[in-house]
Amino acid sequence: MNGGKALELFSPEKMIFKKTFFHKIPYKFQYHHAKVKLFIKDYFSGLARYLKNIPKKCPDKMFLSDQARGSRIKLGFPVKAKRKTNYACRLAGLALAMTKNNRERHEVVQDFMLANDTATLACEVPVYLYSREIGKFGLFKDSGLDFEEGVTGHIDLVQIRFGYIHLLDFKPEAAKEKYAMAQLFVYALALSTRTGIWLRNFVCGWFDEKDYFEFRPGDVVLGLEEVENDEMRKYIAPF
């Protein structure tokens, strides 16, 4: 990103918006003003609106229920995540070198990437789906959870890269992670619903300083749901 252009738009002390949500535990939501203004354009403008409005419009009561947490959902997936090379691993390694406190790992990685990675727009982004929205997807019927209170979560990192919105979770020992796909898939559905951006425009991934794994949430829907022909374009990636 052009640092001079960013500084023309926002002073250093106002470059990053911060708000801590107390959703049982503190979550430090942040987004980068200049990146949001410079990089989110046209069809993706719903993402910018969501990031700017969520501090005042977040339905906080939903986030206080254990039943509604997206991290508790377990699904059988028709697709496998692909191990890839990603710059996020190197950034995580650089960030983690600055702390020896395991409790600080998530926050250190998020702060470092938001400040130093051009693609990273926001972190700890709260997302949610109401019960009626979840009910549109039959794939959740065998998840073993009651969605009467909806479902909620917090996305570690939101990026825009190569024409896609990337949702990333930092997971220590990423190669051993079992539930990241289900968690990220729900987050993608939620952010797609909240922003009006079709799911085909999302990519999900989890990582640590050594490994990175990626999948497309649209492929998951197509593998688990019977989708009408005129609806398939919402899930098939354009390129």
C-alpha cells in the first residue's frame, strides 16, 4: 500500500479503528481505515459498510450464548482443504518472534498483520446468522446443534487478495487442526449474508508459522446442498 496516500487520508493515530467487544471474553475488533477506503471497491462495498457499522449495530446479546458459537459446529465436508504456500506463515513467524507468551499469540499475529500486510483489512470481526438464515441451508440439520438463537463467531483476519475476500484463522499447530473448516465455513456464510456478497467471492484458510490450508466455501455448499441451476452462480468461483 502507498503509505503516503494513506497518510493523506488519515493521521497515524486514526489509521486503525479499535473497539473491544465483551462477548464473554474480550475481542479486540480492528479495521484499517486507509486500506478499507482504498481497496474495497464496487461490488465489495458491502464489506466496507459492514466493518464501519458493526461497532454500533452488533447484536451483542447473541454473542453471550454458548449454544450459538460457530466454533462448536461439526460438519462432514465433501471437499478437502489444500495445503498451500502463503505469506501469512512468514508474517506469523515474524510476529511470534516478538512474544513468548502463548496467551498473546493471536493478538500479536493480528496486530502485526494489520499493520504490516497490505491485504489484511480487519481482525476479530464479529459475524452472525439468525436462526431463519441458518434454516435456509439443509446442510446444518445433522450438525447436532440447536440454532434457535442463531450462530455467532469472530473472524481472526479479513483480507482482500487477487479479487477475493479471504477469511483467515490463526491456529497454533494448524496441521493438526480438526474443526477449522466448519468454523470458517460458517463465518463465510455469515459474512456473505451480512454484506450481500456472494459466497463464490470468498476463500477460507487457517495457518500458523509453518503451514497454511485453504478451501472455497462455495464448493462446500455445492457438495452438500441441492442447488437450483439459477442459484449455482452464487457459489461457483468466477475464475
